[in-house]
Amino acid sequence: MSNDILILAEHLNGKLADITNEMAGQARQLAGALGGQAVAVLLGSGAQALAESIGSDRVLYIDDPALAEFNPEAYARVLAAVVAQRQPRVVMLANSSVGMDLAAGLAVTTGLPLIAYVNALSAEDGRIVATSQIYGGKILAEAVPAGEACLVTCLAGAFRPEAGRAAAAVERIASPAPLDGLKVQFVRLIEPEAGDVDITQQALLVSIGRGIGGAENIELAQELAEALGTVVSASRPVTDAGWLPKTRQVGKSGLTVKPKVYLAFGISGAPEHLEGMRGAELIVAVNTDPKAPIFDVAHYGATCDILDLLPALTERVKSDT
Amino acid sequence: MILAVAIKQVPNLTDDLEISADGTGLDYDALTYVLNEFDEQALEEAVLVKEAAGGSVTVVGIDTTGELDGALHTALAKGADRAMKVTGDFDRDLGSEGQAQLLAEAIRPLAADLLLTGVQAADDRDGQIGPRLAALLGWPYVGVVTHVTPEPGCVRVHKEYAGGLLAEFVVTLPAVIGVQASHQPPRYAPVSKIRQIAKTAQIESVAGQGTPASSSSVRRMFKPEAAGQAEMWAGEPEEVAGKIATLLTAKGLLKL
């Protein structure tokens, strides 16, 4: 086994995902402590420039036309082969749509332990320690793998990005695993529907979560948004339930918003949601649970019932303007 | 099409989660459990696929709580045809690693064409069940899926990336799909119907073989220190409304 830290570089539509350099930064620190190197693995086709933009010690660029687009089966085959050959101490993947497709399967095929939702990763006397953020961000679990090596999936924003580094040494190789006979075929990318409203362009958002209770209460938020001249956005449970269209969803699987003011009503603040709104200039959160994680990122908070607050605020706005 | 849905119960996150006395887990006795919300979506998608392509839906879970029957009855009320539970002397915190091993054993004899499960769960400390199941069964996996369309010998799926971007894949069966959201909101099952089913339904029991060990162990579980960033406003909704209005005015977002 080596003391190298492998990271899976993530890219989509020709752009490197931010988390890649976040993981690269952490991988360099960890590799430094263990006496190894941070090695990024980038799977792609015609992606040399992307490979050169990663701030790891080295980049392994696996170039194959079958890797032009993300394909979970092709990626899984290549990664299993790379891990078997290189025997890294830690493999870091993003806790993203890509990383979540791969990590747990890779744990089975490589026999390595997997620690997921990781927001802290270190070495103590040469032993890997990883902290998972679970139960919707309410609990942290510090875990150690049974053996020396492990896989981790990392949360976006957990690590400081490795920025402005000189391009690392890029080693371009052919796929170490055969990529024919795949049972998963990539067909096409589908851009998000336009139309409706663009929540990323609003200076103010009235955002609602599970605390809104039911479809019949959406109107209360709509009335407030109308009075304020803006629109209603939501956390995932609201759009999954079909109470608002998907185009209104803020968060990891939705949109990232950076309004001047974000009013979070009945949103508990799961990590996936925080990822999409923590860049707002000012955050006001109202949630009946005083321990809700949303209050950790909010600037102002209150614990009253939003079903009382929404009409009260609408009335106040109407009387003020 | 023979469909299977793997489900699990997770602690109800609206409860206060307390850490166990030894500091390495939750105080499981104090918890109430709910069906993993993503499994609810997976069940709905399975029933939608069955309605489109014909076939049957079998729901299967590990009974780590002794209370899985309720979730299985609800699944039957929502359109599942068979319900199975794997029983045994399991730890309450049996992780994805152990659950996937037990589920794979239970699912293999079903000769399913398509296995759907929730893309993730709030307690997936050791990763998601779906990709583990796929690797154990030797089937392909695509996760974060929001639409499954059955076609002869395969399914066409939409996988979600950040920002609402989707990728379309065609996946040869048998396969495992991790569902993020069903393409129609999950249907509602009236309590009366669930009660009716609870009286008559047969839940098939499968004895789990042993308790699989986890390849990582929690040495400390704790609550995050509240960053305590938010300045909290006390008071009635009207007072809070007044404070929000003042802020919006200061930010130039509310013209008086």
C-alpha cells in the first residue's frame, strides 16, 4: 500500500467542479502528514486542460472516448482498476450525484471501508479519522476504518480549496479497464427547463420548507412574495411533494442562489439545502425548532410558527408600502 | 416486469436526537422511526413503472426496529403486491454495509428485473445502500434518478446533477436505480386502507443470516456545536414580522 491520497476529479459540461480543488487541498494536507502524495484522477476525453487545472501533487488523466460523459458503470470499472493498481491510503470522492453513484459500489468491489458525508478528515498517529455529518446535519460521527485504507465521500464546502497553484504534473494514460459491453449507456444531457421564474436572479427570496405543512399553505407564502415583489423558492421536500415546481428548488440538487436577503421559513437547514443558499448576503430563518441547523448560517432567527408569521408579515408589508 | 423496492426506516429527524451513554451512537430507545423519505419516492416510482409496464412490486426491508410492519402495510396500501422483511437480532445502527448484504440475500431469489431504492438516507454513515446492492448483485447502478421509463429489456432514466441539469441514460436490466424523486408526487394511502391491509396482509419473513460486521467504527458521536451565529428574536409573530420589515427596509428591498 502507498501513502497516497487519491481524489476523483469531478467535471461536467467542460467545467471542473469546485469540490475537486477543495478535495485536492485536503488531500495535500493529509498526504503531507502521511508522507505520500495527493493524486487526482480525472476521467475524460479531450480534457487535458481540466487535468492541468487541478491543485494536487499529481494528476492521472485517463483519456478515453467512452469517458467523455459521466457514466457510472465506466467510471466504476476504471476506478476499481486504478485503486487495485495504486493501493492508495484514502480515496476521496465528492458526496455528489457522481460520487454517490460510485463510492458504495467501489467499497464492495475493492473491499475497502467507506465513510460518507465527510466534513473533516485527518491522520492521527498515521491512522485515518473521518467525521460524517449525518441525520440531516444534526449529528456528527467520528469514525475510523477497520484497516489502514478507506474511501470517503466529502461534502461540498467542507474543505478550503487549493487555489492558484501551478498546474500539477499530468500523466495521461489509457483506460486501465476495458470499457466495452457497458450496460449503462449515456444518451444526452437535458438543460433545466427555462420559463417559470428564475430564482437565481432575485434580490429577495421567500423560501419555504417542510414547515409549511401542506400544499394548502403555499398560498400564504405566495401572498407574501407578491406583496414583496418577489417569488417563492423552496427546499427539496416542498418540490419533491409537488407543492412547487422543481425550478424553485434551492440546494444541492436544485439551484444555488445568492440574494441580498434570503427568508428561510420552515426550513431546517439540511446540508444539501445550505449548500445552495449560504452565499446569501443576509439570511433570516424562522423555524419552530430552536436547534435547527439553519440557525447556524442565519444572521437573524425566530422560532414562531410560520403559519402565523407569513400572514402577519404580509399584512405588515402591505400596510408599510 | 418484476420490480423490487428496498426500504429502510430512519430516525424521525423532527425528534430530539440524543447521544447514547457511551457516546458512540444515538439513544435508540428514545427514537421514533419513519420510512426513509427517498424510499417513499422509490416505492412510488416502482408503482408508476408497474402501472405503465405491468408486473408486480415486492417491497423488502430489514426489520432492525421491530416496527417495520407498519411501513410494509403502508407500501401495500400504496400499490405494492408483496411485502417481505428480513428478521434477526440486528443492531439498531446496522449500517448500509450490513443492510445491503442482508438485502442482497433476500432479493436474489426474487429474480427481479429492476430494483429501486431511495438514493440516500439520513443515517447512511457508511454510504448508500443502492450502489452496494448493485455491486453485490453484479447489476449496473444509476442513482439520483427522477424518472424511470420502462422499455423492452431496459429502462430509460433521468439522473439529476446540481442546478437541475439532467442526464439521460439507458440501463440494461436487471439493474438497481437509486431514486431521488418519483416523477409524480407519492400517492397518499388513507389510514383506513392501511388498517384494513394490516388485518389481512401476509408479510413474508426471511431469517437474516448472522449480523454482518461493519468495516468502520464510530468512536465518537456528538452534536455539532451550534455556530450560534443567528441573533434570535423572541416575541409574537407580529413583532417578528416588524423586525423583518425593518431589515428589508434597511436593505432597500421594501420601499416605504
